[in-house]
Amino acid sequence: LDQLNMCMDAKHHKVEPGPEGALHRQCAPWRENACCTANTSEEAHNDNSYLYYFNWNHCGAMSSKCKQHLIQDTCFYECSPHLGPWIQSADENWRKERILNVPLCKEDCEQWWEDCKDDFTCKTNWHKGWDWSSGINKCPAGSHCRKWTDVYATPKSMCEQIWSNSYLYTTLTKDSGRCMQLWFTGPNPNKKVAEYYLNTAQRGQSFPVTTLLFLTATSFFVTIF
Ligand SMILES: Nc1nc(=O)c2nc(CNc3ccc(C(=O)N[C@@H](CCC(=O)O)C(=O)O)cc3)cnc2[nH]1
């Protein structure tokens, strides 16, 4: 299993990543290597698409500047081949695996929140608790549409809560090479980021043990001599 080049076992993901020459518009940056098919990338741009029948317009029409971030999130979620370090098993009937705490670059989270400021929603977590009786998600009884900024006071609360902690808000900037980018052009910058987190996670296992051994040995000799 190559954790740096893999697809999660979810609803629409390919089994293995690979080139997809015909990815649609906002998903085009993943053309060289993708977990999404051309069909998935095209659907990502449609309202109430067959991907999840998800209705962006559940509190009136969503602004196009806000919607472009949700489309980009869909491309990132469906197409990214470098999410291995954050893939976890999911206890959900519509997917076997999910992503958890993917460290998102500050700029992408903040621009998303800024562009949605004038929009409305009735729920903080968009994964659960909708009224699906019409076939698409509507606001559940008892909820009400509120200003985006009343539902999400900060970019952090939006990025982390909207998809059940898929994302972790960070203060890292794109140039740090230590956060994942939803928006990029050219070669996928997220591969190096995944590599970095995979290596630090592995070091996290053995480094403290080695350090402890060293400190124990040092204090032993200091005590003796
Ligand atoms: N970044 C990111 N992470 C994600 O996990 C993600 N997930 C989706 C999928 N969205 C959804 C939203 C609602 C339901 C849904 O059917 N919700 C039901 C509960 C289903 C269940 O868990 O049993 C509901 O109660 O509303 C499914 C998929 C889209 N973009 C994402 N983007």
C-alpha cells in the first residue's frame, strides 16, 4: 500500500489513482494523477448532482463566488491521490473510508469563508441531519436559515465543522509546504506535503523512544562518575 499515492474507499473514488486527461474545469489541476473519473469531475460542477444529490441552495440560491469553493472542495475530496496520511475507516453506510484533520492552508480556508460571508445556511455539519424526503437535502424541521457568519463565526469553525473534521484549520501558508491546497495550478503541491506528514508520523513512533534511551544512559553515567 503506497500511502503517498492512493484513493480512499468511498462512494465515487477510483480503486487506484491514475491520469485522467479530460477532467472538467475546476478539477482540471488533478489531470496528471487523480482518484476521480471525468464523469465525477463534471458532476462536481452541477447543482444537486448525482454524486450526493447535495443541494447547495438549501437557504436560497448560493452565490456563485461561494459555490466555486464548494466545487473546489468536491474536486479536492474526489480527485486527490495524496490524502493517504489522513484516511481513516468510516462508520457510515455510504463510504468505508473518510479523511480526518487534513491540514488546510490558511489562504484557502479564509478565502472560502470570505466568499461565503453573504450566504446563508441552516446547519453547521453538512454531513448529517438533513431532511432528505424530497430526494435532495432540505433544512430539517426546527432549523432556520441564518447568516453564514452567524453559523460559522470564523474560517476555522467553517473549515473544520462543515464536513465533520475532514479539515484541520492551520495558520500555515501555501509557501510553507506543510499544508494542503484546494486551489493550485501546475504540478500537485500536495504530494510533498503528504510525504512530510507521513515521515513525521513515522518518526513520532521511534524518536521519543530513542530520546528516552539517550537521556536514561546520560543520567546513568552522570550519576556514576
Ligand atoms: N472535504 C470533504 N470531506 C467530505 O467528507 C465530504 N463529503 C461529501 C459527501 N457529502 C454528503 C452529505 C450528506 C450525506 C447524507 O446522506 N447525509 C445523511 C446521513 C447519512 C448517514 O451518515 O447515514 C443525513 O442525515 O443528512 C452524504 C454525503 C462531500 N464533500 C466532502 N468534502
